[in-house]
Amino acid sequence: MAQQLRGNDLRQLGFPEGRAIGLALAQLQRKHLKKLSHTDQLTLLQRVLQTPTEFSTDLDWSHVAAALLPPPSRHIALTERKEYALYGAEHIEQGAIHQMETAMKLPVTVAGALMPDAHHGYGLPIGGVLATDNAVIPYAVGVDIGCRMALSVLPLPPQFLGQRVQELRKLLLEHTRFGNRDGFQHGRKMDHAVLERNEFQDIGFLRNKQATAAAQIGTSGGGNHFVEFGIVEITEPQNELGLPLGQYVGLLSHSGSRGLGASVANHYTQLAMENCQLPAEAKHLAWLSLETELGQEYWRAMNLAGDYASACHFQIHHRIAKALGEKPLAKVENHHNFAWKERMADGREVIVHRKGATPAGKGVLGMIPGSMTAPGFIVRGRGVAESLASASHGAGRRMSRTRAKQELGEAEVRRYLAQHGVELIGGGLDEAPMAYKDIHAVMQSQQELVDVLGTFTPRIVRMEGAST
């Protein structure tokens, strides 16, 4: 095994101060590169330093090459804005529309749609759907990669919730964890095959992320993420869930890929911005071509994060169903903050980014939540081409987090929750139900996109901010 190189060794080769040195040293820790002799490692680094363009798409060295290359002398120019479908324009703030208009000017953009719950985000607005030509945009996927809704319909009558409030409250406290500081103690963690995936070893950036992923498996994030009990009402007799009309107890969770997804999003967005320099208003829409090894690397990391998010939900529902001694009658799970390879109506393959938008292909089931005091909707997609087979992912924010904290009071919110019969564990003013749009108006704006099979009404809600 070669003697370990240090920063001074790279400086002597001529490496500039900055990110390139750290990235190169980290890369040399990969198993197949550690086997090289000291001389061969130095020779390889010298080649990367002298001809970084030759390594700009190399799976091992593209990150280092990007850090060594000077920024392009000019930006990639935007093109004429392409048309896109807009649903519920009266519910959407101007900032989100402006962001969508900018996204429709990218040279790689093919088509787009904006959902009625849309609001301002980084790069693509939340609620934005964007189809591109063989390119993936990390910030059009989003930071919380693979964030999803998961619903279990349990064989319990609705009155069970009213009769067992304290028991169910205790159950949520015991079997869920939120945020970055509150995980399951050793011995209570559950294992999952996703933690053994090859990507954790194949992709150098992910090698030190496996431990964090293992520590956070089965937990939920902060912000608007939740696990809640509520009442499911099936209203459509012809439903793919195989459930008779009527009411049931439901368990609904909303969370994503935790620290793993956030790290992937931020890392590859930075690399995309280094390799794809756009005008200031579009800089967060920098893309990675899927013809490059860097683009393929992000694609693998994104899919890993999405599968990890699904594993977290599986564990949450498994823990709680086991504690209740019940087996779900049916499940619905769908995700957003992701990119899919799909074919448009004309047969063209595109990369469809859904940032805060629900897949609504023909016959595809999904769950669109409202707020703590408003119902969510179990839906079946209609596969409308103009919407890129998408629908909203919720009600959408009416107030920013800052504004909600400034304008709402805790006593006011507690009274409002009590009036609606909702028991809240944790949560903050920024997640108060008054901070969200009217879900009924949002659903009205997209009635051509989905069919409603039933509803979910929250009753006992847990969010970040309450410990065991």
C-alpha cells in the first residue's frame, strides 16, 4: 500500500490552494487508487493537474477537474421562453411564476407545468414540473430527494381514535423520531438492505455518508414532516385499494431522505454550477448531462436517496402497525422531489423533474395532504399529457415560515387546533394550518388531473419539537 500523500505533496506538484487539494486527497482513499504506488499516485495527480479537461467526465476525477478548471469565460445563454401548462394561477405567487418562466428558458428544457400549490423555492419553484433533454438539474429535483407520502389503512373503526387518544399519543412518541438530534438508541434501530447498497462504496462522495444514513434510518425530518393518525374515508366504490366504502383508521407519514439526500443535493448542485455557468437568475438551475459520468453518478446517488426515503417510511409504518398488533388493509405511497425517465405523447424520452409535485400517470395512486385541520385526498392519476402526468403535492404555503412566525400566536393556533379536534405533538408556528392554502380550492384547480378515491382527516399529529 502506498504511503499516504498529504496536502503539501500536492502543493509541491502545483495544486492551487482550495477545494481541489481536499477532493484529490479524498479520492486517493478509494480502494483501487490506494493500491497504486506513491510514484504512480503522484504521476496520476500530475496528469489531472496538467490536463483537467481530459478528466472532466472521468468517474474518479471529474470533481477534482472541475475544481481545477477556471470558470467559463461566458455564461450559457438562455433561450426564448417555451410555453408551459399553468393550473390554479390565482393561487400562485408571482415569485413562483417568475422562477418557472426562467426554467422554461433553459436550452435543455422541453416542456413544463406548474401546479396550483406552487410557491417560491431554490431554482425550480416548489410545485414545478420540468421535462429536459437528457439532462438532470439537482435543484429541480430538490434538496429533500425522494420526499414522499405513505398511507396505511388499518382495520380499525374511526371511533378507536377518540377512545384511545393518550395511548396513540404515547405510541407516536415511542415509535417515531424527528430532526437531526433525536434518533433511535442502539438496540432499537432496524436494519435495511438499502444500507448495504454498492453506491456507498462506488461513489467516493457517499463513502462517509453510510454511517449517518444508518443512524437516521426510520426517522423523519423537521419542518413540515409528520407522522399522524387520522380517519380514512373511501368515497369511490371502484377503487384500486380493494376497500369497501366507509371509514377506517389511517396512518400517514411525510418525510424524505434525511441528511443523505440533502448532502447529495448540495454537493452535486455545486458541481453542476461549476460546470454549467448560467446567468444569475438561473444559476440554481445548472444541469448535469446524463451523457457524462458526473451526471450518471448523480443519477445513481439520487435513486439511492429515494430508496432510502422509502425505507424510512417502511420502518415507521412497520413499527407502529406492529405496536398496534394490526396488519394494514391497504397502502398508498408516492414521492416527489425526484427525476424520472419518461416518454412524452410524441414518443420522445425526457427527464421529468417533479419538485413538490405528485406523479399522476394514468391509474397511478397518490396521496395529496391538506393541513393539520384540512383533509388530504387519496387520488388516482389521469395521465394528462399537458401536466406531464403530474398533480400538486399538497395545499402549498400561503405564508412563508418567517411571516407565519411573525403573525401567528401559539395560543391562537392551539385554539384553532382544538376547534378542529386535532391533537398536536410538537410542531411550530411556521407549520400552523393557517399558513397553508385552501386544499379544496387547490383540488378544484386540478380536478382534470386526478380522480378522488377518498380522504384522510388528521386527528393525532406528531412533528419535530416533542421528545420522548
